[in-house]
Amino acid sequence: MGLKRNFRVWRGNSEGEGALKDYEVDVLEGEVVLDVIFRIQATQATDLAVRWNCKAGKCGSCSVEINGKPTLMCMTRMNTFEENETITVTPLRTFPVTRDLVTDVSFNYAKAREVPAFTPPVGLEPGDYRMSQEDVSRSQEFRKCIECFLCQDTCHVIRDHEENKTNFAGPRVLMRVAELEMHPLDTLDRTRMAQEELGLGYCNITKCCTESCPEHIQITDNALIPLKERVVDVKYDPVKWLGNKIRVRSSND
């Protein structure tokens, strides 16, 4: 049928029980890892749990770790591996395993709900404002996010330190904050929230989130660093600090 390849796939449950299981499987020319996982599921492990939807790199559902690298199964071609290489497929390490290759990524949605929604000026009616491309060019890039959560998985702040999850929202959520902050019609200031509640200060800009993004969004350079700069302006700029003090004294007078 095709070339025989060796796969090692994680089989486990939410109780933490599990192990890697070996499969020898036929691989056809032009296939991606997800195709091979489907074949294993169809012929050797009918109870193998795997999450997927579009198989086109646009839904973010099939996120796993292949040979230790967080990636999408549908975008990882088999011809990128050596012929005698054993391919290991494991669930996202940062999140709890539900079963086999499926993880519970609800942490990301819970953190996203903490971010206040887009808030336009009071009284702005539909049609009152026309946005030019220049208005939206900075934040438009972030709308390409498919919420695969590979950036969240690869971020060592929560990947290696489970205790940080209560204080650090992760790059995907902070990118959403940056997107709103750059929107010309949004009226809320979320900079203090980003620093004090969502843990922006935990990010040390290693760019691992950017490197893992299948949409090639420049998360670090175009979202996280500009957001850090805005926080510095608000919290640490001496001129702004003095101006705030003067305004406070004037209002008290």
C-alpha cells in the first residue's frame, strides 16, 4: 500500500494514567501526520481520541506535539521526516489530558473572558465612523489567530510552572488585549489590567510563542512588546506620574 513508518502515540486518560504505544502503519505519498493518525484510528486503535475539524490549518483543533514540538497535525507533512525516523505524537503538555491526544484547553477561554470587550465611544451610531486601512493596520494581523493555542502551550511561563496559570494569561490573551488597545475606536484602558491582573510582566520575550504560530503572527514584536511599552508609559513615565499627581491634587482642591 505504502511505505511502512513507525509511530509512537500517547494513549492515556484524565487520571494521569497512560503511556506511549507503538504502531507500524502505511504512509502514502503527500500525506500529513493527521492522515496517518486517521489510519491508525481506522485500522489499529478505533478508540483513539483525537480532536480535529477542518484539516486545512484554519481551525486550530488538531494541535499536538510531534517529536516534542508543538504544531498542527494537518500542517505537518510526512516527507519532512527521515524514512527510518520514529514519529512521536503526544498531547499538548501545558494542558490537562482529557483522553489520548485530546487536552482540556478551557484555561484559555476562561482567561479570555477576563478581558473587557471592545467598547466604542458612547453614542456612536452605525455609520457614524468610517475606518481606513491605516486605522486598523496594526491590529489586523492579530485577527488571523486560529486559536490553536500553540503559543500558549509553548510559553515556558505556564508550560514549566503550573502555579503561574492563576497569574499569567499567556500570549494569546495578551495579544487580544494589544489588539483592543490598538483599535482606534476602543475607549477602555487595559494597560494596568494587562500588567497587574493578566501577568504581562511574566513575559520575558523569548519569542517562543511567535516561532510556534502557524499563522506567522509576530506576537512578540507586534503585540507583547508594544503592550509592555504602553504599560511603561502609564505606570513608570515620570512626566505622566507628575501629571497624575497634579490632577489628583487639583481635584481635591
